[in-house]
Amino acid sequence: MDTDKRLKHTPSLPGDGSHLLALFDSPYQFFWLLTTEGTLVEANRISLAFAAVGREEVVWRPFWETPWWGSDASVREQLRQATDLAAEGEPIRYEVEIWGAEGQVLTLDFTLRPYREAGGEITLLIAEGRDLTESRDAQHTLEASERKYVTVLNALDEGIVLQDRDRRIGAINDSARRILAIDPESPQLRGEVPFEWRALAKDEQELPPDRHPTTLSLTTGMPQRAVVGVRHGSDIRWIDVTTRPLSNEDEASPYAVLTSFSDVTELRQQREMLQHQAQHDGLTNLPNRKSFFDALQEATNDSGGRYGVMYLDLDGFKDVNDTLGHAAGDQLLIRFARRLERCVRPNDLVARLAGDEFAVLLRRVKSAKNAVRIAERILTQAHAPFSLSDGRAIVSTSIGIAVGNHQDDPERVVRDADFALRHAKTSGKDRYAIFDETLSRDQEIQHRTAADLKRALPDGQLEIHYQPLVDAKSKGVVGAEALMRWRHPERGMVPPVDFIGVAEQTGEIVAMEGWLIQAALAQLETWSELKPDFRLSINLSARQLEQPDFPKKFNAMLVESGVVPENVVLEITETYAMQRPREVSPLLHALADLGVTLAIDDFGTGYSNLGHLQHLPFRIVKIDRSFLQNVPDDKRNFALVRTIIAMAQALELDVVAEGVETKTQSEFLYWEGVNWLQGFHFSKPLPPEDFAVQYLTAPEVKT
Ligand code: C2E
Ligand code: MG
Ligand code: MG
């Protein structure tokens, strides 16, 4: 029937057909020959094998009804339509899946095209299928892995750009686009035109092209690393860039360059902040001690010239802290820091070393004169009142100046300036002092004194002299003050002013005074037998008072000596008592509780108001001898002494006047109401034997 009809139409293969058959048996391609109606007339071996059918089972059947097409009706219909089209002369190409005998599926690149006889008549249709599955899989894998890498690359914070030697972009990730601020529409991104980004040097100037890391890697063939800036509008971001040239082994010059970089702007800012914090004082924001010494070292390395060091601190800063509070104190320090900065030259460095201690490095000074001009400016500036949120503060400053050059040890120059500062303080504050030859000599003597003092106590070089204390009315000797003496093996008798301060600094004073206390108490015990009411004054240094458990230790000595505590007077300087009234108070009360009498020594030199001391257990005020100079002729001193006496009386304190040198003074003080007198007018301090002979065994009184 139909089959026969179709047969008739079966064309003969062109030529002997062998070449076609050869193709037909390709192991890689599926081939089918169809009639123009779509009847299968031939199928090659691989297709038959794939479907596991014999040729006879499939030929002469409509192609779309053969087993290759599975069960999907739409696939069959598509194929039927495709044959129709091909028969009309139109080649068809599409992808289609074919089914194998065991259910395996292949994707074919399937074409169906007409075969024309020489006359143009279409006599056959050739169906051809190339297996896509394998290459497709390979492509899928490739695409998938590429996608994976792109995903990974884009997830990186690090920017990555691959460029060929002409700078055209081969690959770039999202971070790179963002960090380098590249317009997403830019043709550079597609590698169409060369891509060059502008890098800024540390000074924010653009790097010349030949210094650009990309260029350097391409020209030198070496990896490069740099931190450079990239402009983002008005902003600059800092990036840490590494460029790696890529080259073939046999080629000298790189064919590409791989640039990777990360944005380190925040890191840099953090580092800068940390660096700033490490070098600056948190309160005043001035450079701190460390940066001061660093700058000083630098100034020393500069062999060009001399530099000045100023060491300064505020006089009366403690008062501000005590009266107005620490917040006000902090505020004052900040304000003072700003004033200091205004006093120096732009090149100089103002630093805060600690508390109210500041230092100024004066770079390149010709002589101390330059420093003096600046010091004078600072003194004036410090005088202007500071209006703080908790009140007004008036302070002054003391300044020590030293000049050094590249040969000097900078630490030493600072010590010299510090020494000069202490000199300025002891000579009355609110002034500057230059470390000159005189001070240098003083310093040397002090160093020597400090060294020699170590031997003073063990070698028995210490002695005690006693100066009589006289009743102002009767002029009878009622007691004495024990004063330390040092008989130096070479220097002879060294006065206390020359060694007490040094001993306080080295701490030697503690043992020395311990010795004095014991010896003086023993002396008092002996003298008490001659004169039961005899009083003995002992001076106590700050160091001694700050010994832990001093009252307890003192009491032990007191008990051991057997003296009547009321006969012992402990002298404490006004300066010490005023230093920390709150902390000093319990200590003084503990001492007073032992039954001894407390006297405030050198009163008037600490500029304190007696009223401030009224909560402290003092019973005696000793007016400093400086106030007796030229009294009563000196009207100012005269007035001061009268005021002190009046105030002391109001507070029910007994008054001792020290340094009484004349009879007039003695009379005047008596009339003003002073209780006891002490001074050269009556006697110099004496060795104990002389004292006993003159005032105890045969009392002798001068009027
Ligand atoms: P100070 O406690 O005020 O002792 C009185 C000082 O004034 C003594 O000086 C005494 O010699 C001196 N002086 C007494 N009358 C007159 C006078 O009419 N005119 C003059 N110009 N001076 C007079 P000295 O013995 O040189 O002692 C000086 C200072 O050394 C003492 O002053 C005291 O602060 C300190 N000092 C002495 N021994 C000790 C001690 O054992 N411990 C402590 N911490 N300091 C001591
Ligand atoms: Mg004294
Ligand atoms: Mg005194």
C-alpha cells in the first residue's frame, strides 16, 4: 500500500553513495534519511545501536513514530512539522532530546535539511544529530566554576583587576570598581579602552605615570607594593596596593598585570588616632612626655645649633584643685596649655609632662636670651586671671631654663632645667631661672652633698645644737629647739640649709631625724631632772611625717625615753601643713593624741591664712624670722607681724617669734603679745654641754 508508493519515490544515492555512507557510519553523529513525506529509509549504526533496534524494525515508519523520540507527543509533533518544512525546502535546526533503549537521554544538535537533485527537486530529507550532552556538560561545569569564581571575587573586600600590557581590563571585581570609583558604564570596564587609575602620594599629589605601581610592575617585571590615595570626589581613600606582573617563562616582559588592593582608610585613621593618643596628653591634647623626649632627641641630633629647654609648673595649682575642685583644676590646665602655645614660636614644642608640669622645647636658640624673652611672655600670660566654670583662678608660674647643644645628653639638659625651676621656686616663685654656671656649681655641690650624706650618720658626723626659747615677759629660758648640725670631715660645719633639702630629696633625712629624735628626747629626759617644765622643740620633715605609722614609731621613742609628752614640741612647717590639709589632718591629730604639742613652723612663708589651719591641732605658731627683719622700722613687716599675732590670739594659739636679734625687737614683740622669743639676741644654737652650763646648771638670763 502506502509503503510501496513511498518506495517508488526512493531516490538513488548520488554517485556510488560510498562517501555518504562513510559519513553515515560516523561514530559521533546520528544520521537518518527520510523521504519527503518523512518516512525513515535509512538510519546509521550508532543511532540503531543507541535505540537498540534493528534496521528492519524502524525503516518505512514515519520518522516521528520511531523509538528515538520518547513518549512526548509534542516532541513528535514538532518533528512532524519540521519534516514538512524541510520538504518544502527550508532547513530546520533545533535541539532535541532522544531516548535510548535503557532510558538514557542525549541532547542533539539536530538538523533536518532537504536534499536536492541536480534539477533542484527535493527528493530526500537528511536528518543529522550531533551529541551535545558532553560538550554541554563541560560547558556547564566551566560556566559554573566561572560563576563560582566571579561570586567569590565579588564577595572579596579586596579589589582585583587583571589588565593586559596595554592596560585593558581582562577582569575586575565589584570591590575594585567601588574602591577605584569606576563608572559602571565606562567602556574601560569592558576592556575596550586602556584603563589607568590615578594614584596619590602621601602628600596627596598625583604620582607621576612612571612611578605608578602598575607601570612599575610592567616595566620592571617585579611585584610592587604601596599605600596610595584615590580620589572619591572631594574625599581621598587610601589603598594598600600590590601589583603582580604575569609573564610566560620564555618571555622577559609581562603580558599582564594583576593588581589587588584593599581600602585602608579607616585603618589608617585608627592608626593615626592611636598614634596621636600615644603621643599626646589626653587632657590638654599637648604632646606628652614621650613625644617631648623624642623631639628633644631629634633636636640633639641636629648638629646645627643650640636648643632651649624650659621646665615650668604652676605656682598655687594645688590651691585651685583644693578650693575649686579637680574639674576646675583640669580646666585651668587646658586654658594654661593654650596660653603657653601662644607664647612660643611656631617651631617650638609645648608638652605636658605630668600634673601641672609643662616643658617647652625651643628649637634653635642662639642663647639663653631668646629663651628669656619667651619666658617673660609666659610669666605675663600666666598672671591674667582664668575664669573657670567654678570661679576665677589667679596663678603664676615658675620656669627653669637650660640651653643645650648636640654634644649634650638631652636628659641632662632637662635635669638642668628642672634644677633651675626648683631654684626659681625656692627664690620666691613667679619667676624664671636660667641654669648657668652658678646653678651648675650649686648642682654639683648638691650632688656631692648627697653622696657625702650617706656617711654622715654611720660615721657619727651629726650633732645637735640647742637654741634657747625665752619667755617674752620674764626672759627666762623655758625650753630649746633642737637643730641638726653636720660636721663634714673636710668642709667643717655644714649649715642645715645646705643639707636638709638634699637629705629630704635622697630620703636620708628619715634616718637622720630618727637619730635626732632619740638623742634629743634622751637629752630632754636628762635636762628635765634639772628643770621639770623644760620644753624641747623638734623639727619634722615632710618625709618623716609621710613614713607609714610615724605616730606609732614616734610614740615608741617617746615611751622609751621616759619624757613627759607635754614637754615635747613637734615643729611642722606651714608649707607642709598646707600641702594636703585633708590628709595631714588625721596624721596631726594622731600626733596630738600622744600628748605632745604641735607648733606650726616658719609661719607666713606659705602665704596661708591662719583660718585654714584652725581645724588642725596646732597650739603654737612660730612666726618666720624673715618677718622680723627691720621690725619695727619696716612698716610692712610691722603690720604683717601684728596681723599674725592678732589672728593667732583670736584662734587661741601661743606665738613664738624666731630670729629675734635686737632688744627693740624683743620689746616690741612682748608688747604685741608674743609668748616666747627665740633668736641670736638671746643665744645662738649651742652644743648641749654649753647649753646646759649656760641655762640649766646656772640659769643666765639676758633682757
Ligand atoms: P627653723 O626650724 O626655723 O630653725 C630656726 C633657724 O633659725 C635655725 O637655723 C637658727 O639657727 C636660726 N636662727 C635662730 N635665731 C636666729 C637669729 O636671730 N637670726 C638668724 N639669722 N637666724 C636665727 P639653722 O639651725 O641653720 O636651721 C635652719 C633650718 O633647718 C631650720 O629652721 C629647720 O627648718 C631646718 N632644720 C634644722 N634641723 C632640722 C631637723 O632636725 N629636721 C628638720 N626637718 N629640719 C631641721
Ligand atoms: Mg624649727
Ligand atoms: Mg622656723
